[in-house]
Amino acid sequence: MFMQHGEIEAKTWYTKKEKMDLKQVSLNKTGNEKKRYDIKINNFKINLYKTLPNFEKYDTINEDKKLKLFSDFYLPITLGISTYYELQEEKIELNKEEAKEILIEKLKSELSEEIEDKNSIKDILVNAKEEKDSVEVEVIYEVLEKIGTEDKIIY
């Protein structure tokens, strides 16, 4: 009875593709904020404010705090706090090279997270397609992976 061991390796490819517009719109907080409060008693809600903030664009964070009497005894009363953060649009125009570099770094990072053994990466291929208002990038990792399973061969 002979037992032999062997390893089987194969080239596998991991690929990611993404498209980016050259004209981007980013929403940034201006630093202006408004807080609004309400009280909830069971399912009945009392607003302690009349109107929403007069921000053109805003982001809202809602927080509820239950009132407690003792360390583990809560009343059926909740204080609601809504914080409205003013947002301002910022238009960003990238050139094709900037967009390409941003996409390449992003896709490489995402692919690297998928591959356990970084030393098994044998080649990195990048394909880029430029269009009038956008850039599309495809990143391909060629990886040498062990694909065999251990099994006894008896002869």
C-alpha cells in the first residue's frame, strides 16, 4: 500500500469593474445644525417645535431616550431628539487621469480584501475605457491558488 501526496495549484482570476462620472456632486456639512424635541407617551407623540429647519438640504439624526426611574425600570415615556445638519452641495470635476487613479486604488483595495494569501498574487492587470463624461476601470488579479483537497489514494 502506497500513499502519495501532491498539491494542485491553478491560476484563478479575481476581477472588479466600476464606472465613475467626471462630474461629481458631494454633500458636505456646513456646521449649522438645529435640534427639535418631542415627547412620546406610549403611542402618543407631542412635538415641542412648530416647523422643520429652513435648510435647503439637510441630514437628520434621530435619537430616543427612555426615562428610567431605577436602574432597570423604565417609564413608558420617551424623549425624542432630532438633529438636523445643514448640507451644502459641492461640485467636483475630475480629469480622466484623476478618476482612473481613484478607481484603480479603490478596486485594488476591494480585491485585496478578498484574497487571503497576498503572496499568491502573480499579476495585476488594469483595463481602462474612457468615455466623454466618464471613465470605466477594470482591475484583474491573477492568483496562484491551491485547489486540491486531501484524500487518500490507495493502490
